Amino acid sequence: MSDLRSRPPVGSPAPAPQPESAALAASRPRHTAWDADALRDPDPSGKPRAGWPVLYARRLFLTDLAVTVVAVAAAYFNRFGLDSEGVANQVPPYEYVGVSLLIMVLWNADLALFRTRQRQVLGAGAAEYKRVTHSTLRSFGLLAIIMVVFQLDVVRGFFALALPLGIVLLLADRWLWRRWIASRRAAGDYLSNAVVLGSTDDVQYVISQLQANPSTGFRVAGVAVTSLDLDTEIDPAWHRVPVQSNMADIARVVRQARADAVIVAGNLPGGPKTIQELGWRLGDLSTELVLASSLTNVAGPRVHFRPVEGLPLMHVEMPQYSGGKHVYKRAADVMLSFMALLVLAPVLLVLGAIVRLDSHGPALFHQERIGRNGETFKMLKFRSMIVDAEAKVEALAGSNEAAGVLFKMANDPRVTKCGRWMRRFSLDELPQFWNVLVGHMSLVGPRPPLAREVAKYQAPAHRRLLIKPGITGLWQINGRSDLPWEEAVRLDLYYVENWSLTGDFIILWRTAKAVYAPEGAY
């Protein structure tokens, strides 16, 4: 690898290829597969083509500037007030004018210098929100030091309003922009081209996740596999992008695909040395290197990095199924379920009356479910089926549309007219707030299973019973009844091991939106 200091100037002829290392050469399979017709608008320069980050960052700058002006102006006029003509009632000391201008300059400079508008943090994850919050606190902290050093006479109330108001408005502003960019990415815009590198299985998994989650911001524009041979069946979707089976020629794939990033899926032959050399190659192309972690079912808060010279360590905290976090979760369950029952009491009475009038039988349906640690409890629902629905399960077994242990029918003949409407909006589950209040369930958790379902569980699925089942959960906001059994188990296990109160509130918010979507409700 040539010294970076000897890199030729832009526009000069490219240097001759360097001999590949033993690690890279060892990864060369027997052939190279290209779908030449699928190469899209090749760029001889090999430069990344994504121009949206610059435009998006400019928009963020304008709204960030507007937010900081509003926050500081609100604190300023709250301190001095306005008369009927909109002019300050009193002439403010020059310190307030200077401090107001200074905080706006410091604030916006910090937002820019500490990369709150960096492409890598936009559109997904908590990093963007954390950077915005830290930038705000850092700016006001620096201003406080300046005030002490220069003995500026500014009352604390000025900051008591500007600081929290600024944080709230900035976070709301970024959240609105995130909603907007998510809608654009779902439509195929505001995406960065990426080449996925790794073994065939690892590459296929990463591609499936990128396609299922456009919020990541990547569009697969090329594939470089380390394990492709003449007997390997190439995924049909790969024929839309260049496929290269020689990892040493990754630079060629990047140029052909005009990629902004290379995503390494899994482990590469040669280990850390290969990653280092890959980074050198991509550095010459101004292409980002992204490592897709194999810790696919571990949430960020459980992962801690500890740098050790020559051996960076990644610590993964063990899941906690009891303790302080669960006390707070229970407190939130009690307060919110009590409030829900109080507010929804008239709605519950009306729905109960409608169920009784719609078909013969009681308004409430009691069913034995399996709760935490295998304990049974009576789960409440508004009756959405005919009275003898359970007795007809065996007769309808041949019409089961679900894989795994579940029984599902999109057009179940046992469902009443009123029941179908209630299921459409999940209204039949409202009585479960009582189950939450008395401690059988939680607001958020795994799906409460039937005993016959638990009897068919494989070993991993039993871990769903380590915490209380919930009225809603990740399964509810990711497909509802349309979700395959294996995916439902994966989501529940992810929640069991990685849940947090913040995550619960996000799930509750997304559930409120999901019940209005007709997909998956039957």
C-alpha cells in the first residue's frame, strides 16, 4: 500500500495496482461473475454519487438556526416583556444583547463542528438526538464559563428558559425531519449506494435487512462475496447489481457501482489485517467503511467497548429479568393502565353493549394464557367470535394459514361482524388493561401464548416466558397477524433481552399508529 503522503493530485493518472497481500489473495475464488447489463451509469472517476447529504444538511442548518433564534428570543422577551406595539418595555442591558448573540453563534457553531448533521447519524438511531443534546449542553456550559470569567450580569432565569426550550425544539425539529426523510427513503430517495462484502450467507442476510429497513439509508448497488464458486447459486436479486467474487478487486466494484460505502458482512479471511488494508483502499476512493456486527440481536445499551492496545474488547451485558428496571416498569404499568381504564370507561361500556347486541353470548371472553415463568392467568378480551369458537378449532385445522404453533385464518368463519370490526382497530384487547393493572400482564411485552402453543415450543421460544406478556409488543408493530412464526419469536426474544422504558414508550406510540393500518389485523 502506498504512503498516503505520496498520493498523486486529483486528475493525475492512477498509480499502478499494488501487489495484494496474502490475506486478500487467499480469498480469491475460482471465477468472477458480472451482470454487465445491470451496471448503472458507471462513473470513470469512481467517486461516490450521493449528493443528498449536502442538500439535507443545508436544510437542517436553516431550521437549526431558526430554532436557536426562537429559543433565545423567547428567553429575551420573557425577561423584558413586550408592550402593545411589540417593542421591549425597557431598554435591556447590553450584556443581554451580547449574550443572546453569543449563544446563538456558539450554539450553531457547535452543532456544525460536532457533526450533528453527519450522514451516518441521519434518519435512524439515537446518535443524532444525543449529539444535538450534547451540543446544546456544551454550548451553554461554555457560555456560563465566559460569563464567570468576564463577570457578565445575566440572571439565571434567562438560561432556565432558553436551555430546555432549545433542546425540546431542536429534538422536535430533528424528529420532524426524520419523519420526512423516512418517507422519502421508503420511496427510494435519499439513499446512499453501498457494496456489501462478505461470505454468501452473510451478504444475503445483510441485503435482506437493508431492503426491509430503508431507514438505514443504504441502497445495495454491488456485491463482493468471498465464498462464491462454480457450485454456488446466486440470488436472483443480485443480478440487478454487479457481483464480484474477488475481494482484492473491491475497488473495481466500488467504482462500477459508484458506491458511497462498503458494508462488511461477518468476518473476512485474514481478520483485522484485511479490514485495515480494505480501509486503506477505500480511503483513496473517499468511500465509507461500515462493519455489520454479528451481534444482530443485542441492543446498543447492552454493548460497551473497552479499547485495549491491539485488542479492542466488546462487552455484552447479560439480560436482567428482575431488579430495579422491572420495578419502574411495573410502576409505569400501574399508572398508565389505571388512567386508561378511567378514561376509556365509557368506551368499554359502549363496546360491551354492542357485543351483546351483535351476537348471542357474554360481552367478555375469558381465556387461559401462559404468563411469566409459566404461570397461568385468565386473559380478558371483548368477545369477537361466536360462543363455541374454541370447540371448532380442530374442525378448522385444515384451513390454518399460519406456520409454527399458531392458528390463523384471514377469513375465520367464527369471527362475528362486530368482532371483525373490533379486531380491525384492536378494540377487542382493551379489557386487557385490567390484566395489566392486577399484575398478570404488562403494557408492552411478548405475545401471551396459549397452553397448547407453549407445549409445541422449541427451546429458544421458552425464553419468551421470562417476563410478563404484553398487550402490545414488537410483533404488534411489525406485521401483527401477518408476521411469520419464526420472525415473531425473534422479535419477542429480542424484546425480552433488550427492553427498556424508553423503548416501551416508543412501542406504545407506534402501536397507536399501527392500529389504524388495515394490514395484518384479523
